Amino acid sequence: MEIMKEVCGGGFVVSEQKDANAPVRLRNLWLFRPFELLVKTMGMPSSNELDPTPLAAVTYVMMFGLMFGDLGQGIVLMLCGWLLKKFGQKKAREELAQAGGILLACGGSAAVCGLLYGSVFSSEHLLPALWFHPTAQIMRLFFFTIMMGVVFILVGLCLNIINSFVNADYSEALLEKRGLAILVVYAAAVVFVLQYLKTGQPPALWALGIFMVLPLMIFSLRGLLGVLFLEKAKPHSPSEYIVETIMEVVEIALGLFANTISFIRVGAFALSHAGLSIVTYTLAGMADPSLKSVGAVIIIVCGNIFIIGFEGLICGIQSLRLEYYEFFSKFFKGDGVVFSPFTLPAKASEV
């Protein structure tokens, strides 16, 4: 400090600059660690946002299991995942080991859902369903998957609000398209629709005013509120601002509706899985109605192998799509920097 005073003539200013995007290294429980691969594929969480790995583990495994519910095939996937994990560990390939861990968890989820569906190796007659058969109650399955999507979207919006408050971005947390105002409107719309489906009665006018109209008015006036309270730039001309706001409200409404309906594919692929199972046993029955001949057994085995490979791949891709585009897009930016420890070259480090 004395040297600085001498150089600067007795006066100087020291400003401490914080790195807004410090390098990040993920640290999760061993149970969630394989799913860091899914998160890193989309992007690295920054130092000032929540790590979505635990949520990714729960949601991805849940969606895959519901799509691929079969006890026997799930156990086969678990075995394949365990072998892949061991192979990756033996070859020191971390990504292979993580992929094996993901497959192991997905297989376990599929096995549990197979018990719920009463399905084992494509047969729905060997075990009683602990929940229901997908083909027997299609509308119940679709309703459940849509409500699951509603929960995922609400959680995603809440996480975006938390991240915004952590970053002191109060405009994003309260007024933007993934903020508190839109969260209230979306939650209210879901409650009103459920109420109408149950009772046949529309929501009360006061409820519409408080939970729908008022938040939308606040959202529409966010430009003015931002100028007055949040030091935002002034908006465009009034006419341009009105048109822009109306278009944005429509875009958000359509987007949230599409996001919600997208989760119906979880039920659709559960039905697809059941349909392929029915086809397998139908073909085997054409070869031998008793299903005891060599030809019938070969058809059943080949059908199960095809379902495990083809349907497993499709369900994995569809679960990943829902994870990234319908869930992560609500709160995850993925613009973080991977932490890389400083190391000296081998020759330079020799003493």
C-alpha cells in the first residue's frame, strides 16, 4: 500500500471486482451424479443459479418409467446399465459410467411402473396391476401425465423466480414471461379448468379478477413499472408497446398450453409400448395359440428384444426432449464455465 501511495502521489482508489460467472464444478450425491451428464449436455449451470441435477434425475427417470413400464424389460435395462457402468469404470470413461448409471436408474423406474401397470415381458396377464392397465383406462393415463406436466412447469417457473431473486433481477422475477405474474395466471388457469371439469361451474368473477386479470394487467404494464421502480429503459411508442404486449401475452399463453399438452406424449408412448406388446403376443398366438411351441417362444423373445431396443431408445429421446424444452427452458440458462484446476506441465513441475 505504501508503494502505491508513492507511485500515485498519495491517493488512489481500489475497486474489488467480482467475477459474475465464476467457474463451476458440480457436486451431487452419488445417486444423482450420473445425471450430471444430462445437465452438462445442455449447458453448465452458472455460479449464481441452482444446479438442476437432482431434479433432472427425478423427472427424467419418472417420465421414462411411465413410458416404458414393464417389470421384466426394466430388469433387463437395469442389467445392461450395470454392465455399461462397470465397463465405463474399468476403462476410466466417466461418460460411459454415467450413461450406465442413467440406464440403471431408468430400468429400475420401468420395473416399478411395470408393477403398477401389471406388465412383465410384454404380458399383462401374469401379474395384477397395482395401479391400472394403460390400455384399459386411457383417459386416466392422459389426465395423470398432463397434471404431471403442470407440476413440472410450475416447479420450473418457481425455480426461475428463485434464480432471479438470487441474481437481484427483480424485473425477471416478478414481471417477465417466466416471473411471478405469469406463474399466478398459469396456476389459476389450471385450478379454474379443474374446477369446471369437476363441477361444471365457471370460476367466480372475483377469482378471475384477482388471479387472472390483475396479474395480466401488471404484466402488461411492466414496461412502465420497470421505468418507475426498476430503472429500466423507456418503452417504445404507446401503439407499438400495446401491440407488442398483446402479441407477447398470446405467445406466452399458447406456449404454456403447448408445453402442458406436450406431456401427453408420456401417456401416448405408454400406450405405444402396450400396443407393441399386444402385437408381439398376437403374432406368437398365430404361430401357436398355446404359446408353448419353439416358434411362439422365438417370436416372444425377439419381440421383447425389439421393444427393449427400439422403444427404449424412443422413450429415452422423448423424455430428454420434455426435460430440455418443456422443463429446463423455464429456468435453466446453462451459460456457466466448467472449473478446470490449474496444473503445471510435467517438465515445469519437476524439481
